Amino acid sequence: MAKELRIGVLGCGFMGKAHSNAWSQVSHFFDREHKPVLKAVYGRKEDMDKLEPFARRWGYESIETDWRKVIERDDVDLIDVCVPNIMHHDCVIAAAEAGKIVVCEKPLAMNVQEAEEMVAAVEKAGVPNMVSFNYRRVPAISLAKQIIDEGRIGRPFHYRATYNQDYTISTKVPQGGLALWRLDAKVAGSGVTGDLLAHSIDTAEWLNGPIQKVTAYTETFVKERVHAETGKVEKVNIDDACMFLAVFANGSLGTFESTRYARGRKNYNTLEVNGENGAVFFDLEDPHVLQYFRYADPDIGKKIEDHLTGWQRIHVTNAEHPYMKNWWVPGCTIGYEHTFINSFADFLASLEGGPKFQPDMRQALRTQRVCDAVLQSAKEGRWVEIPA
Ligand code: SOE
């Protein structure tokens, strides 16, 4: 017998849409005891022209223009925080104090201090919680995790991540406002470090273990932009590009690159891990494929026959691949939105006694520590250690 899980989503922008879709779809594709019901969605009064059609399109039962009202409602079990980063802290803490289950979009917070307070609040309240680092649930990335955990690449030497886009190259792109708050440091906390590298760091620590120390360089190419809300030209305070070197606890070395000025790149989120016995490579612009280089047999550690050594392009759509038995027949692909559905399917399973969902807020706090260390390193021009 399905149990209603009454959802209140805070935010009706890009992530509000991705999450609303995922809550609507998850029961269609995964057998879970909980059946999400879209109860209420919050948006600002000034954005009513977006909020009302949004609520109608996704079938929300009601709208609220005060986010605290959604949290106070007795007919809402779970609060899903999809508002700009500056609001995450207060929304998550209020939701935890009200005893709600809490979901939060990445990055968890504006900085480590906020993130620590959020973790303390959810842990004190004892409420289930998750942070939406959706790329872990791209089947090809989950398969990379499986291959690494099976010992197939052996001792890792190098971890290489890029996360590049090109949508802010024009000096005419404003900062701030509903669409471009990611360019306003007061609202986003940071630029590509919190927005894009947070994804790369979460995936990297999941696949390759903790990062011990970093040294970083950041650049802001366009120093001033019109602010969409004030109409005035204001200083740009975000990092437009960030590159950093990392040393992992397992002794491997990492390079991370992120920019919004990589002409031609839209959502070029790649990773490569080179190990003693093999390697994996993934590119989000080719999301169904995991490339795997087989060098040695994982059981005996010996080189496989010369004529079979090489990169395999695994089309990750078979029933035996992560998540794919819940989708279509082999060869039929899934997309970006499904990574959120897969995430909620795992989160519901964890509410029903399944494996604990990761990343929860405590794990996302680690990612926040690495992001803050990266920004500190860039500012001070030195290596910064990340506490274990
Ligand atoms: C930024 O453009 C952005 O929308 C990120 O905020 C998302 O987290 C990323 O997955 C896609 O790009």
C-alpha cells in the first residue's frame, strides 16, 4: 500500500523544475513504498508570473510566497530546497527544526561555517537528509565507481576533472536576478568553484577518496557587469575560472579545471582516473558512454593479451548497468533529468530501510571544506590542507 510523501519545494527556477519532474516521475519507474505528492511550491511574490504557471504545469496543489509557510504546514513531510544558495542555510535549518525530511540542492551552503550549522541542525533533529549532487547517479559514473571498487584499475595515480561552460563570455551578460544569480557572489557564495567544481569534488571524493590538500588559482575575466536588479554596473566578485591541484589521501594527484569561458563547451563535465591496471574516462557531453582501459587482469594483476589491450567504449544502457533495469530496453538512452529521478529513488529506498543515502549533508560538508580551501588557496597563493 503506497504511503504518501507530501513534498514542499522551495523554488521555481531551473532546479525547482528538475526536482519537480523527478518527484513526479520516480514512482513511475521505481517500486517504492513512498509515493511523492506535490503539495506546495514557494516562489517570490515578485515572480508570481512564473510561480503560478509553474505550479499549474507540475500539478502542485497550492503555492506559497513565504517559504516559512511551506515549512510550517502540517500537510508537508519533506522540504526540498531549490532556492539560490544564499537561502539554503536558513531554509534547511528551519525545515530540520520543524522535523521535516530535508533535501537540498548543491552546493550545500555559501561557506563551511553555514554548512556546519546546517549539519548540526539536521543531526540534532535526527531528520533524514540529502544533498543533490545528481551526477553520482549518471549510470556511467556509477559504473565507473563499480569498476574502481572492483579493483579493476588498481592503484590510482592520477585523477583529472574538468567542468567547463561558455555562457558568460559576453560582457553584456548581466549579473543577478532570477536567471543569473549564479554570477552574483552575494547570492551564490562563489563562482565556478561552488557551482561547478563542487560537482567535480563530490564525484572525485566518491570515486577516489578524500582530498588532503589543494593549491589553486582563480581568475575573474569580466570585472564589472550590470546588475539585473539594480540596473547599475557593479564589480563582479565571483571566480569565472578556477584551476587547482590536489593530493588525495591515497597518494594520487588530481587536477581540476573549471571555467565559464571555454568557448564551445556547454556542460563539459569530464573525469579520468588512471590506475596501474586500467583507467576510466567519462564526458557528460557523451553521457551514455563510459570508456574503460583494460591493462591487467584484476585477479592476477598480470597484463592481458597484447592484442586485447585497449579502451572499451561501454554503452551504459544494459539491464546489468546501474539504474538501467528501471528504464528502457538495452540501447535506449536516458538523460540529464533521470539523474535526479535516480537520486530520489535511492533516497526513498533509504527512507524504507535501504542503504543510507550519500551524499547526506555531513558528506556535502566535506565538499564545502574542499571548496573553501580552494578559494582560500587562490586568495593566499599557497597550499591549504583539508581537515580529515
Ligand atoms: C550552472 O550553469 C549549472 O546549472 C549548475 O548550477 C548545475 O549544478 C549544473 O549541473 C549545470 O550547470
